[in-house]
Amino acid sequence: MDCTEWLFLRFSESAPHVTLSDQDNYILSGVIDSFGLIELIEQLEFEYKVLFSQDDFQDRRFVTVAGLAAIVKEKLGIQSAN
């Protein structure tokens, strides 16, 4: 499953009442809290066999679905179609 789809599925399960676009800040939107973020990172690392670095957490793209998916794709060596 594409990482963007995976993220939207995960967020819709955790906060079905919130409509989230790929550019919305999922933390500020209330979709996930700090503990949920830790779980999300662990699940992403397991699902996609990637490891996040401290730099990734400081990347401003990290807090949006599109940005986080782009970071994962970069780690997998997949080029974005922008």
C-alpha cells in the first residue's frame, strides 16, 4: 500500500471525526497526540522497513501526510512525481 494511503487509513481509524487533507498538520488538527506519534513512527518503521533520524523529526514536512509520505519515499529511494 502506498504510504499516503496507509497514513490516511491510520488517521481515519484514530480520528474518524476529522477530515484531513494531505497538507494539514495532523498534530494541530488533533488527529494524533504525542504518544500516538511515537506509535505511528514505530508502525511506519516496521511497515516500510525504514528508520527515522533526528533530522527527519525536525523536517518541517514531517507534520503533514504529504510531507511524511515524501520522507518515507525518499528513504525508500522512490522519486516523487511533482
